Amino acid sequence: MLSVKSALLLGLSAVHAALTYKGVDWSSVTVEEKAGYTYKTTSGTTQSLEKILAASGVNTVRQRVWVNPSGGTYDLSYNLALAKRAKAAGLGVYLDLHYSDTWADPAHQAIPSGWPTAVGDLAWELYNYTKDVSNAFQSAGIQPSIISIGNEITAGLLWPTGKTSSYANIAQLLHSAAWGIKDSNLSPKPKIMIHLDNGWNWNTQNYFYTTVLNQGTLLASDFDMMGVSYYPFYNSAATLASLKTSLANMASTWGKEIVVAETDWPTSCPSPAYSFPSDAKSIPFTADGQATWIKDVANIVAGTSKGVGLFYWEPAWINNANLGSSCANNLMFSSSGTALSSLSVFSSI
């Protein structure tokens, strides 16, 4: 018979191992280091960000990849160098392919400069680009755990060709992107993700996937994961309860692995542009509040069939503390680069 102590220890281990992927997006660390920032543990010891993350329980880092950005920031070579650091620290890598020269999100999905616009030609370009990126990582000795074919593509990708005015085009493009990975030299192969925003909104998720899969070009077997962005500060309807329902419906409808690919919680939000969700209003805008939020979201993911991961978006981007939101600070590091107590939450999800 197990002793009480043994049972407790086993229980704790089960809680810690609930999520396969416990991560952060650290895309901008090289930008911050070039600007002169350094990172420190909660006790004030200067270390590389990857070592601090790994010691805090993070096991995978997310990196956005742009095609031909001005100045090279976030391009392939930038990401290869960053991924080598992650691998050396024992971290897995999740590539977020934006398929643009700049930000791709629900309001921006510009075709990279020099790429064709006719859907057949564009699909071929996309296939070869995705395969080339995949092969470059294999050649560098890095096998990503996850590759997302597009970023927040709720309104389509590679505009104007891949706008939602043509789900047939979207389906063809996603099929080509997925096969760029499948036909690559990567071994082992990563999980292939499709990533939408507003993960709390089941209607949004249901309409996109039902419509795109009904085209017959994108097959359910083309991808493994459904990723969602889930933020508390853009819509009061983004409740934890709605997220739970949406993810449960996604899992039961399509049987894919489920990941919250982006989330944040503020330590300062004096003038939010929108009311916070009703079931999150008791969570304080503090480091403790960040830990509570991450645990709450992680518990929903872990309680979902095939719920496998959570990623916090850019917690170390010191020069951009609001992270594009109306909240003044969503970082898990101080302005001087010291880790907040909340960072250790990754050891307990």
C-alpha cells in the first residue's frame, strides 16, 4: 500500500505533468539583448533568458518567423540562431510561421514581397518556402516540436488571395503548407498546427474549421493541432467558462490536440479599453494574478481531451511592456530584467 507521503508525491507529479508543452514566446530576446538588456533570476543573478526559463519550468519556446523582414529581425537566420540557444538549454522549439514580411494577425496577412498572387503559383511558393524552412532547421540539427502554418488566420492568410472570400483558396494554401513540412527532411516530424484567435468563441472556431474542411482540399489528416489565442483584455465575453466550452467542443468535434498558443495577464492595467471577463475580475493585476491566470487557463487546457499546451506571449519584451494591449504591463520581468515570481508557475502546470 502507498504511504500518504508517496501518494501525495505521485499526485503532485501528475499535476506537474498535466501539459506536454509549457512555454513562452521569446521571439524578441535577441532584439532586447542588442538594446543592452540583460535578464536576471528572481534573486537577481544575471543569466541567459533560456536558462532562466528552463529553471522556471518552461520546456518549449515559441518563435515567430517572418519571410523577408526589413533589417532581418525574425527572419530565418535570426530564428535558427535563437533556436540553437533554446536547444542548448534543453528547450523544445515551436515555430510560428507568419507567411509575411511583418506581423500577420486577424487585421494583417500581407503576401511576402515577390511572391505570386495566383492561387496555384502561391500555393507552390508556400509549399517550397515551408519545406525550405523545415530543411534549414533539420540541417542545423534542430527538430521543432510544433510548426504553425500561419498565425491567427481566422480571417485567412496571404491576402488578398487567401482571404475568407475564398475558403477554397485558404484550404489549398493550408494543404500546401502542411505538405511542405511533411515532405521535408525533418526527422522526427513536428506537430502541424493551425492557429486562430478568439479561442473562447466556439462559433468562430466552428465556422472556420467546418468551412475550410468542407472544401475537400485541406484534409483532417494534414494537421495535428488546433492552436488558439486567448486574451482577457480585448472582449468582456472572453470568459474562462467560454474558453472551456469552446475547447471542449473543438476536441469532441475534430479530435485534434489543443493548445492555447498565446495568452497574457497584466501586472498593471489602469485604463483597460474593454471590461475584463466576469469570471476573471477577481484576479489581481499583479505577479500573483499572472500565476493565478496561467493556472486557471492551464487547468482548462489540461481538463480538455487532448489538451496539451499553453504558451505565454512575449513575457520578456521589456521595450514593449503593454504587448499591444491597453494594459500598461503584461511582462513577467521587471523593467530592469528581473524575473517576477509568476515565472515559476510553469513548474506547476
